[in-house]
Amino acid sequence: MDRRISFNTYRIIDLFFFALMVGVAEYILVMAASRWFRFELYTVSVTAGLTAIVYMRWGPFGMIHAVLGGLVYVLANPAALSNEELFREILIYCVGNLFSAFVMILFVNPGRAKIRKGILTAVGYGLLTQLLMEVGRGIVSMFFNFGPDAIRKFITYDALTFLFTALIVGIASRLDGIFEYQRDYILRQQKEREREKEDGFKEGET
């Protein structure tokens, strides 16, 4: 019985599990920060790190996870906000996070293969994804009269997140098939299976 699933089904399942990881992890981190580290000046998020991986795996589909991470962060925050303030925060984090999609320009030059070839290039790509999110949030917040210093404030507030993003992407880049365009990964797996079958036939002939 052939239990293989279609490429589209595989993509949907994969995107769902990454979305689940973003949502659950972001919620737990916000809850932990609000209960145990509420007097800390910094925050921690996994959205940029996981979104960077999804961009590498599926391209523009990662924008879903960028928005989701921002939405969960705002809604999970226990701070009392008016409807107007809540709407403003959702726009800042969700629309701002979408600026990270500009990192996919690197897929054209130098290309996915070169980015994931070394841990330094992979981490640099992850940090750029994070930086673009911070810049995006700062730019969107300026429309709400936060002032020209908004970008620096977002970057400073998320200083620890840059470290987390570097760790997430760095570890993922060392795992086979995780930090790789999935169409290429599946084709590579198919070729390896075909090669193993050919080697098996040759051994059987001898």
C-alpha cells in the first residue's frame, strides 16, 4: 500500500507544525516574562528564528508565521489596553514583522545553498531576519507618532532575542533537511533512495 502523501499535503502539515511551534512558544515566553521577569528591560521571542527557518523551507509562506508571532505576542500580553491601543499594537507587530520578508532577496543572490553552507552565513541570515522585523515595527510605529527613535528602541528592547534567533537558526542549519528548501530536500532524498536501490541491485548481481 502506497502511503506517500502529496507535496502540497506535506507542505500544509509542515507549515501547520511550525505555526504551532511559533504560537505555543511565543505564548509561553510572554506568560513567563509577565509573571516571573516583569521587571526586566528585555524581552525574548522565537518568532524571528522560526520564521527565518520557514522562509528557507517554503519561501513567502513564512510571512504567515511572521504575522502569527506578532499577533500572539500582542494578544498574550496581559497589559490592559483599550481597543484603539490593541489595534495599534497588532498593526505594529504584525505589519512590522512582515518587513522580514525582504530577507528573501538573499535567496536570489547569494542563494539558499550559500546561505546554509556555513553556520556564520546561516546565523547572519537569521539575524538579518530579526533586524528587518525590528525596523519594520519601528517604521509602522512612526505612523502612530512614536518618533524617529522608535527603531532603536525596538532593537534595544529585543537585544536578547537576537541571541535566541542566532541559536535557533545556527542549530537548525546543522540539522539535515531542517534548514533547506524543501523541494530541493525531497528531490535529494529521492535521488539518494534511487542510488541505494541501484547499489542494492549491483550487489545482488554479484
